[in-house]
Amino acid sequence: MSDIHADMISMGKRAKAAAAELAFASAERKHAALISAADAVRQSIPHIIAENQKDLAFGREKGLSDAMMDRLMLDENRLRNVVDGLRAIAEQKDPVGEVIEEWDRPTGLQIKRVRTPLGVIGVIYESRPNVTADAGALCLKAGNAVILRGGSESLHSATALHACLLKGLHDAKLPEDAIQLVPTRDRAAVQEMLTMTDYIDVIVPRGGKGLVGLVQREARVPVFAHLEGIVHIYVDTAADVDKAMRVVINAKTRRTGICGAAECLLIHRDIADGLGRDVIAALMDKGIEVRADPTLQNIAGTVPAQDSDWGCEYLDSIIAAKVVDDVDGAIAHIRNYSSSHTDCIITEDLAARDRFFERLDSAILMHNASTQFADGAEFGMGAEIGIATGKMHARGPVGATQLTSFKYLVSGDGTIRA
């Protein structure tokens, strides 16, 4: 891109024109595009893996952490999950045109509120190249055009996946400008996207605190914020031992570098010397560094926690651990340090569960289930464009339905207002 400003404006104009066509594209054509894209990914697995190797080499040169390298890596299993995700999105009900509500007025007016595409979505993301497929597919399903700007370290992988999406659009005779990928690592392209109010209707940032903070500070386009995953698990005095052990270990260790990974373990004081000690020992056996508060520092192998460990998203093999007096103590801690992403309680006491659910306002609250389920695909959305932690418009996993707005269709019969 020799002239980034001019090139980004050109992409915006083409995306806006494509969005106008997609707004009334049939569900069948969008379905066909997604199935064709899924087939293209499946057939291109060896090529995509080869391109991903270039990105991994670039990431190693940049000194990315093991967790970030894991986010960047694509293998055959992960690409088959991409294929399955594209097919799942294809098979979902098309949200565009859905009648959300309808009613008649005494004046004779009939009013309908129906789902309509947002228009053009800009998605800015880091590391995870599979977001290319997820975001492109979800935007298409909801009738939106999208401009994708992936992380500099994932350019080759994202380009290979983007080519599969383009094949799907071509085969379904939909405008190929509906899904565009910014073909440069230059950060100036991000700055351009944040101010393209004439062409982009909403920006979705998906990445670390630095990226999201930059977008929120500098964007003139509306933003769906995907903030840090400062995820807490509270183990209550009434927790089932087996459930607590399985859930906490999975929530932290399955994949440490995703936003649903547990980052802080809260333990009821009455079980700190029993179940709490056993859970912490099991975490350390799995290679997790436990940064413990003073009450838990007598457990061999723990590291003293610092003030900065509360409210920290590690995205690594580290977890903070703290003793609280009861469920209200857990709620108070979470209110103070949570990013409103995902928080969990492990208990057999339904009154404690209900209190936890009622008094916290995170986008996702869980009971006796691993926080690694904080994922649009696991919620039945096929995939997600991110997990929105704000309170306006979309919240929680953002799937195709959340990428729509609505309009009112009002009908009369020569009706006039008195």
C-alpha cells in the first residue's frame, strides 16, 4: 500500500458498495458462500499451515511469549475447527429480516421492528489468524461488509484464510469486496480505520489491553469493546470436591492464552487448608505458577502475590490466588478487579449461586462450569467476532445476530395524524 490513506478510503468505498448489495442478499446465497469457503479451507489446509509457519518464524523473531505463539499457531486440528465453524455459521438461521416485534396502533398503523445489517464493520485483531475466518463469516451471515486488519505477526495465515473466503463469495456470486483484508503490517492503516466515519459503521477491536485502549481513545467510529479477560473463579465452602478440581484445572490449563482462561482463584476461608490447598497443588503440578496472598503462602511452591497481581490478565501459566471470607467477599473482590468478561462460582449451594449471579454484572457468569466455555462457538453461535464487555448494543459473545441493528416498518391505509 503505497498511499495508505488513499488505499484505505478506496477499501471503505468498495466495502460500502458491497454492504448495500449484501443488505438484501438471499439467505441461500450467503449460505452457499460460507459452505464454499469452508470447502476451500479444508482443501487448502497444507497451504495454510505452510503460510502459518512463516508467521510463527516472524513471531519468534519478535520474541512473542509461548502463550502468544500458541494463539498464533494453526495446525490441522485447528483448521478443521475453522471448517466446522464456517459450516455451523452457514447452517444458522439468517438474522436479517427477522421480525423482532410487531404491533398495531389505534390509529390504524401496523408497526414491525425487523433486524437489519449494521453496514460496514471494521475488525482489528491480534495474533489469532482464525479470527479472519470467524469475523468474515459472521459479518457476511449478518449481511455486513467487513474490513479486516489482522496482527502483523499473522499476515501470511490471514491472507491464506482470506483467499478461501473470497472463493466462497465468488462462487456464490456475491461481491468480493464484502470481505476485505488490509494487506499491510503498517500501523497507519489502523489509524485510518479509526477515523473512517463515512465508510465504517462500527469497529470491533479484538486483542490485548493496549490495542483496545488505543481504539477506545482514538476511534471516531463507534466501538464494540472486547476488554481483557480478567476471569475469576470462586470456590465456595459448599463446592463439590471433584467438580472444583476438574473445573479449576480446565479453566486455567486447557489453553492459558485465551480470554476465557482463569486468571484469579478465590477460595472460601473455611476450605483454604483443605480443598483450597489441594487445588493449588494440582495447579502447580500442571506447571502453573500460583501467586498467593499471605494466607496461602504457607503452601510450598507458591510465589507471594503483589498488588499488581489482582486484576491482571496473564494469558500465561500464572494464576493469582486469594482467600475470601464468603461469597460476599468474592463478590467484593470481583467488583473491584473484574473486567466484566467472565466470572464463575463453584458451589452446590444454590442460594450462594443466586447471590453471585444477582450481585455481579459481568457479561458471562458461570456456575460449576469451566470458564473456557466463554466462547461463541460453545454458546451455539458457530463462532464469535469477540466477547463484548460493554453494555451498549452487543454484550458477551458477539455472533451474527449481535451484528445487526433494527429498523421500523410502518404501514397504514391512507392513515393521517389528527
